[in-house]
Amino acid sequence: MQADKRRIQTAVLGSADSEEPLLLPMEAIELDVFRHHYENDTFWCGTLLGGCGGRLTTKLYTDRACHFAHHPDPDGLPHVCGRRARGVNSADHLYVRSAAKSWLAAHGEQASFEYTRSAGEPLGSVVDIRWQHGALRVHLDQAVAPVWDNAIEPVLGMGVPVDRDTLIRRWYVHRIRLDSEGTARRVRIGTEAFARATEWFGLEECELTERGLSTPAVEKIVQARNAPPPSRWSPGKATKVPEPEKRAQGLLRRLLYARRIESVLLTTQMCQEIEDLDDAHEEIQEQLETAVRNARIWLAEQDQVRRRLFARLEKAVAQQRPGQVRRLLLRANATAAHGRTGAEDDVVESATDYFASLDDLTLQAVKAEAATEKEAQEAAANVRRLLRRLHRYDAYTPDLRSQVEGLIRAAAAAGDRLKPGQARDVEVWKRRKADGPQNPLHRQVARRYWLRRNCPRCHADQGKNCVLVEGADVGKVRDSPHNERLQPIVDERIAKQKKAQQVVVPSDEPMQPATDEPKALGRPRLAYEVNCPTCGRGYNSPCESPSGPHRSRVELAKEYTRLGKVQP
């Protein structure tokens, strides 16, 4: 067995078989306080953490994360431990046990706990909690698929998927997460329902009811389901709709909703209810028949997809392809968990048994492949997010540097998971980055100046904003005008400033030192030495124009210089 180089962040307190977990602070200043608080205690690589049962010590660092470490062996060699889970969440099953035990005791219940595991999986993937009037099964990861409609109510970790049909059929499911707080992990319970954001609560806010575990969100969902629909009032004389017509219209709306969310279970139920309806008006009946006919065609297509899924899973088991078995088994549990036939149950059971029989090396390879797939999926999602942000731009500027570089990195990590359109957009941004950033000129030119000109890039007329000419949002208004529209204005200003600085008449007279009194004698040499006839600015005062002195002031200065006079 080779030594695991990963740092240990969790331990148990007091003995190797202890069930009291502990999380080590990662910062040096916090570790000093930690050592003082536990100076009379001992730390162990607990057997319930999958560890060797050896004693641990703490390692303090200022340039990296602090961690636990084994004491060296008597022969001086590094200690070898087969513990697989060593991160911050590696003791979450013990924190779940501790929190659930205290919570149930507060409700007058005494609980028993069991850490269920399948072959090859680390200890703590599943925690079974049982008391006199109920039971919960906490799935902290995807190692064991949840079983619905059982005496044990599933509570799913953050990474455990649930299909939409299950959410619709059960109304809601419970989630669990653990947040780090000092040297402990706090349990939070969430309620997830279809088309609703998951709401999170502390364990102290949850209750035990006839339905089992209940949160404030569950009470709202149950009340909303059981409450009659509110009556609608409109001014004037209301048109009374016959009851059969109202029911037919409601069923049609629900069928369209089921198709929109792609729920096989709900679509099937709505088709059956509509087919049982026989007292609707002829016109609405024709609409119902058309909707049911299209829904049946879609259900037949989904049935073929389902058969192909189980056929591929059965083939993958026969060919002993563990990576493909894992992917297809997760998909079958997430999208085809309802209404399985006996043959489909046999395929799932065979795949589950095959996966549980794999040796440790194969499991590690499969998990590494799964981690790579997950990273690629996350990278593809990141590409989609960044492209949505960059769709508002059709030029590469310094402000977009970090976003474009992140897009290129994410696209490289996503690999072939990108759609053709996304890959083309990424190539466009690569080309723009290679050409170099454009210096944004919109901060140098006020809107009232560039609106007087046409844009040669997007052909926007005078008085119109520039629009995007590339990308998915072609034709939409840009946040700023194109540089091609602004550059001529900037060039003209520079030329005017150079010309104004060159309005100097040669003279043999020595330059006089500056005084606070206005000049009364001598010939004016600069445009600012005369009053401006356009804006009225006086001696040595700049014109109101941001581009320099007005042309009339320059011409007047030339005339006084030519005549050898001073301005009266």
C-alpha cells in the first residue's frame, strides 16, 4: 500500500473508535487557539472515518493549510494509512449522527444509527437514522441510489440527483448540506420542490410530523396543494362557464404544462384523464384530441429513448465497461426511476451488483474518470455563462481581458462537450485576442459629438446608437460607440491642438516675464492673447471648446499680429 499524500483535515477525539468528530482549522492563528483548547485531549485517525486507528498530531504552517498528521512509525519510516477520505467533509456522517441524535432527543426520541455502505465505497456515504416512529436515510453522495416509496424517507446530499417526475409525484424532497463553523460542521436541511428554489433551514427549525421530517417550506407546499384555487373577480357581468368546459380547459392547460417540462409521468396522467372526459363541447373536444394525439406521439418517442437506455446499460454490463455502467446507471436512476418493468428492474439490479463487485483499482479509475467528466461539464457550463456575458460585445478591449482568458481556459477544459455554435464563438474571441485589444475611445468623446457622425463599422446614421455587428446578438444596441466612429473626432482634436500651438509669429523682441497685470503693449503672439469673438472669453482665458481655441480667435490673433497692433 502506498502512502496517501493528501492532507488530513478531520479526526476523532479521545480514541480510535470514537464517534466525536473534529475539524482542524487551516489558518495558523486559529490553530494556536485550537491547540490551547484541546491541550489535554488526543486526536485519532478514527476507524469510523475509514482510518487506521493511529494517533494524530497537528501541523502548523504559515505558508499553507494546517492539517493533522500521523506519528512516524517506530522504525522512522512514514506511517502508511489506507484512509481514502481526508478532506473537510470526510467526517460529515459523524456530524450528521451527532446533530440528529441531539435533535431527536429534544423531541423525546431515542435513535439508532447505521453507516450503510456498498462494496468498494468509503464508509459514511449513507447514514440510516431510526427511531420508534420513523426513519431517515441520509445520502451524502451518489454511491447508493435513493429508493423512493419506502418506509425510510431519503434525504439527499447536494450532489445526489433527483428527476423531475419524482419531484412532481412526491411534491418535494429533502436535501442536506454541512457548513463549516470553526472546528465543527453545522447541518442544514433544505426542501426542494419542482419549479421552486431550494429553501434551507437550521435543524432546530425542523419538526417531526405524521409525514416525517418537516420544514417551514413543507408546510407552505402542503397548504398550497390543499387550498382551493382563489376565485377571480372582474367588474361587470361575468360570463358563466359550464363546469365540463372549465374542467376540459384546465386539463388542456395541465397537459401543455406537462409537455413543456418534459414530464413523462404527468403527461401520461393528463392523457388518461382527458380520454376519460366525454361531456366537453365539440370545439374544445377537438382541441383535446389533437393535444392528446401529439402527446401520445411524444410519449412513444420517450419510450423508445427509455428502451435504448436500458439496452445500452445491459450491454455495458455484459461487456464489463465500468465507466459506461456508472454513467448509464446514474441516468436510469435520475430519469427512469418510475414505472419500471420487471426486466428493467433486473437490468438495474445487475448493473448495481456489477458495480459493487469491482476491485479498488478499477473503482479508483472509474472515479477519476467521473471527476474528469464532472470538471468538463463544469467547464462547459462556464463557457456558456461567459459567452452569454460576452454576447454584448463585438470587440476585444482591455476591460474584457480576464473574461476572454477565462473563456479560453474553460473551452480547453470542456473539450468536445461544446456545441458547434459555442466552439465557433470561442474561436472568434481567440482571434480577437490574438489581434490585440482595442483602446476604448468612448471615454474621450462626449455623446453629443459622436452622435453627429455616421458609423463606418455598423453604418449607424447620425443621431443613432451603434449596434453589434458580430456574435449572437447582432443588431442589438452596443454599450458604447465603435472606435471607428470615434477615431476621426480624436484625430481632428489632435490636429487642432497642434495647429493652435503653432500660431506663433517670429519676433525680435525678447519675451517679457509674466505679470498679474494684462499686457497693454506689444504684438499678440498667441491666440489666447486676444478676446474670443465666439465665446467671449477674455485675455489669457481658454475657450469653452474642449478641442482648443475657436477658429475666429485664431484668425483674429493672426490679423493683429500682421498689423503689428495690440487689441484695444
